[in-house]
Amino acid sequence: MGREAPGSISPISEARARLRESLSEGTYAHSLAVSREAARWAAAFGADPDAALWAGLLHDCAKGLSDEQYLALAQTAGLEIFDAERDAPSVLHQRLGALWAAERFGVRDPAVLLAIGCHTTGAQVMDPLARCLFVVDWVSPDRTYEGVEVLRATLAKGVEEGFAAVLRAKRDVVLAKGLPDHPWARAALDRWTSD
Ligand SMILES: [Fe+2]
Ligand SMILES: [Fe+2]
């Protein structure tokens, strides 16, 4: 018997099997990697390892939809859609993922849902689990982009340094791609860095 979703009756093995069916092979492998890595780093961030295991596993459960699907589902769910999300609707997978984690996977732990809901942009309010997931998602072992080793080395020096470095690295990616600033990302930078 695997671990239970916080406050639910779903074992984690069942959640893995369902994700394997619904996600692409790459996203599924990434989700497993982030799940393991988040659990490994949780204590350093001051987060609960079991909650981190779940947050990592489910964080991308709404990944892989079309832009039209993201916008339609967000509208149906009554989410406020920011301009940055109209330009890049896949960002909505963080908030839809939190909804699905609750509705489809039975997660009740608000910390897990908060972490999933802001894992891409960050947010002004981020507890230890949210900070852990945000960082680990960007430096998990399956990531191979240029510069990831520098971020991993920064994280190895300390979780606060690692968190600030990932916030800045993500801002730089958005700027380089010419994407609009997401208000939550701006709020996170303002709250958690001196930038
Ligand atoms: Fe994601
Ligand atoms: Fe991810």
C-alpha cells in the first residue's frame, strides 16, 4: 500500500498509475523526478517530505493541453485570467493543476494545493513547501538546460539562495522570450528578492 493523499483515500501508487495514463512520457518522468527530489529537499526547506512527494508528483497533472483548452477550462472554473496567461495559456496549468489535484486526486492538504498552484510563477505568499516545489521543479535531475548546474550549485549552498536564484532565472527566461510579466512572478520577486 502506498502513501495516502493528505486527507484522502487515494494511495500514491494509484495516483502514479493515473498520471502515467494521462501525461506524456516526458512529463510523467519529470513528475516522478520532481516528486522524489522534492521529498529529498523538503526538510531543508522546512516542509513535510510526504506532502512534497505528493506536490511533486501532481504538480504538472494539468500539463499538455492546448491553449484553447486552458483558456476554456480556466474560464469554466471561474479563474481570473491575467494578460500574461492569455498570451501564454499553458501557465494556467499551475492553477488548474491545483484544482485537479483536489478534484481528481483527492488532495485536501492546502499546502500541497498552494504549492502546485504557484509552482511556475511563484507568488507573494509561498510557504516552505511552495518554495521547495518551485525550486525543485526548475532544477530536478531531468532538467538539462544551459545554466541548470549553476542553479543546482547555488541551491547546494542554501535553500534561500537557491530560491532567489530560481526566481531570477525564471524572470530572465521570460524576459529573453519577450513574454509579458506574470503578476504573481512580479509579486514573488518583490517579496522574496531585493530586485
Ligand atoms: Fe509545471
Ligand atoms: Fe514541472
